[in-house]
Amino acid sequence: MKTLHRNWNELLNDCIQITLVCGTIGIALKFIAFFDQRVYFPTFPNLLDSAFLIISVTYLAWKARKHTRRK
């Protein structure tokens, strides 16, 4: 059987990237569900969503930038 990851760090990195991408898509779909409605968004969940999106974009951009520099 062919191995997909050479070590545990590569596996962890892939799991983190999958979690961040799926979470970002989930947050986007949550906001789409509220179109054409007046909805009150509480501060605390909004704060967590915003923090998650900032961390997600920063991490994914850093990883993409890191891979383009090597070539």
C-alpha cells in the first residue's frame, strides 16, 4: 500500500487545512441562509466566526506562499 504522508506532521498539516477550508465554507453557507431576512447576529458568535476566518485565511495564505517560494 502506498503511503500518502511521510510523517505525522504532513498528516496533521493536511487535517488542519481540511478543517480550515470546510469551516470557511460552512461559515459562508451559514450567512447565505440569512439572505432576504432581518436577523440579529449576537456579538460573541460573530466574534468567533470572524476570528476563525482571519486565522483560516492567514494560515492558508501562508502555506500557499510558502509552497510558491520553493519553486
